[in-house]
Amino acid sequence: MRIKLDENLPIGLVPALTELGHAVDTVREEGLTGQDDAAVWSAAQKDRRFFVTQDLDFADARRYAPGTHTGILVLRLHEGDIHALSERVLTLFTTEPVETWAGCLVVATDRKVRVRSS
């Protein structure tokens, strides 16, 4: 899977997800840190990357309707520290059928995963 990590996610996820076979780039690497959502979203879509973020603005299914993009994973964790985020993302990418999330809006909490497809 081609993935773009938002600036609010640990950079340590890049090698871990790459080791799982994913092609990963980041908002930081592209010099998009601090840019508005539209610029970040445009870059993710231009590169046809599944976007992973903590930014709740991307959980709006009316604005980011499933089937109209390459896919979004929004993380909503109780503990938002680097360790908890890394652990949850890696758990999702090793235990869930992430390959079926293309074009979907996915919201993951500490215990649940909701997948909205077109």
C-alpha cells in the first residue's frame, strides 16, 4: 500500500511500515509541515497515497466521501503519545485487512475500527 503519514504521527512509523512492505512518505519529508489541510490532502491524492492522520477534520464523510479518494485512516486514541500511536498503527497494519481500505474512510479508536466504504 502507498501511504502518506501526516505530521502528527511518529516518524518512526516509516521504517516499521516499510518493513511490512508499504511505500511510505510523510508530510514532513515533502516540506508540507504547517500547511493547511487542503495542501496536505492534495499532495496525498496526487501521489495516490492512503492518508494516515490524527486530524479529526479528515473524519468528515461529507467532505471526504468514501469512494472519492485513495483512503483515509483517522486515529482517535485516548493516549496520543508516540508509543501509543505507533503501537496502534502497527497493530492495525498487521491484524486488519488494510488492503481492503482503499477508497474508504476508516476511524480507529483504542478498541474499535469503523470502515466506511462507498
